[in-house]
Amino acid sequence: MAQKRAQGLLAAIRAKGYDWAVDEAQPLARLSVKEQRSYLGLSVTEEEMKATAAAIKAQTALAAFQAITAPPAIDWRNNGGNWTTPVKNQGNCGSCVSFGTCGTIEARIKIACKNASMTPDLSEAHLFYCGCGNCCNNGWNFPPALDYCKNTGVAQESAFPYTPGNQPCKAGLTPYIKLTGWSAVLAVADRKNMLAANGPMVAGMAVYQDFFAYRTGVYRHVSGSLSGYHAICVVGYDDAQRCWICKNSWDTTWGDGGWFRIGYGECGIDTSFAFYDVSLDRCPDGDDCRKFVPYLTRVLQAARTNPGLRACLRYYVCRRLPRPICNPAYLNVVRAVLAILNKCPKYRLAFCKGLE
């Protein structure tokens, strides 16, 4: 039966001249309609969607008079490095807003830190179960999720690992990152400019039954009824293929390793839903310490030719005897170095080694 449905879907795709493939063995495609809906979770009203659609039309009309500066394509998985993080699995809980939001912020952290090899891993459980509560069956929306990221922040995954199914909020978590702001981006030209200049954004879309069977290519809806609404992370676009490039949260076994492409204008992604841009004021996890490296380097260079300064640093910073007599100028340097190393302890060992 499943194979027969897949063949019928393939025939419908070909009849419309579309170019995307289905996965006949995709477990999500074999679930009941009710079970499939549990993998969605973007909670929006018809009134909200109509208001957003009207705002998008108005903003698009204004954007027509603005210069388009975006390149014809961008993909943050391959933009001088991979700035995205691995695909996760929300399971049968309507937590997609949390996954789309966390995936977006994780990518922005890597970009802010100018380090594509970073592996930030935010706690979707913290954002969803503390920010929304017992919402697996109801889902969530973007503004309250983004406000939570701004006002409270999000902890790391290790502090509150995600499990599908309503969980009690874990109190007392230390946030790893807080947003300084967020904004809805409406016009398509502005979305492309923001994606190219700033990085991935979180977005919404309508999901129809044929989407669960998607394997690869540029998805365009051909058959099946509306299942609900879904939040995803948009990591790029391609004008040649006329599509957005997106990260899903249904594990790597779905779609193209968990990723998908969707045609411009499909499923309301750029006509009924905004994209959301997020702002960070700094690189988290001690990466601000990099700005102190030049000063520490200059101190080490001075200490190599100044035995008195070197002795004072070895005693007060590295606890190496004997205790020297240090003049005020040396003590000022010692205090400055101690302040830096107390804030950035990861540099202490290397600094002391440089004094040997």
C-alpha cells in the first residue's frame, strides 16, 4: 500500500513537471494523519496568517524600490566553511519552534565567533519546556520563543537534554546565550539580503501530506491535505533553482539527510510567514578572551628581556618562588595580567609556560 501511494505521488510530481523525489520507505510517510501532526507544532491562527500575508505584500511593494544587494545564491553549509549545526530530531512532540530557533542561534553563534569548527549545542528542552511548558500537543509561536531567548536565554544541551514528550522545566539553568534582539523580515528581497549578510533565520511553512515523503530535490506541493504548520531553519537560497534551502528537525533519516529545498512561494513560506532575524552582542563561551591575546603576547615579549618583570609575573601569576621585590610599574602589569587570566583561565597555563 505504501509503495502504491509513493508511486502515485511520483506520477503526480511528474505530471506537474516538478523535480523532487520521494522516499518509499520513509517512516514518517507511513504514519497516520494524527501521528504526522505530532511532528509539527507551529501554532498560528488564520487571522495571524492573513495579517502577516498583508504585511508581506505591503513590505514587498516598498522593497521593489530598494537596491537588491544579495548574491544569486547562498548556502551557509558551504560558505567558506560549514556554519550550521547537525540536524536533530524533535520526535512526536510539537516542539519545532524550539528546534528551528535553536538551530538558527547555533549557526549565528559560529558566525559571531568567526569559527566554523565550533560545535554549539543549545537545549531545545530548556527553551520549549521552560518557555512554553507542557506544549507538545499545542505547539508554540515565534515571538514568545524569541522573547524567551532574549529575556531569559538558552542553556546548553548538556544542562537539559531533550526528550520528546512534555517534561517539567528544569530550574536554575545558566543561560549559554541571550539574544539582544530579533525582528520579523517580510519582503523576499530583505530575506535574501539578511540571509547573505547575517546568516540563517528561523521561518514557518504549511505542511501537506506529501511533504512527509520528501527525499530530495526542490519540493513543491502536489497532493494531500494540509497537516498543519511547521517551524524550520532557513540556511540559504538559490535563485537558479528558485528555492529556499532549509534545515528540518525530523532526524537525518528524513529528506536529504534532514535538509530540504522548497520552491519560492510554496506552502506560504514567503507569502504567509515571516522569516525571523536574531541578534547577538558577543561571541559566547569565553571567545571574548581573544581580544586579550595581543596584550598577553606583548607582556611575554617584555618579560623575556626584563628579568625583574619576569620574576614578578612568575611569583604573583604562576606562584613560582622566590618572592621578588616588585616596583609599582611591574605590579601594575601583574594586576592587569591577573585580571585577564581570572576572566580567561584557559590562557593561564600557556602564559606561565611562556615565562619559563
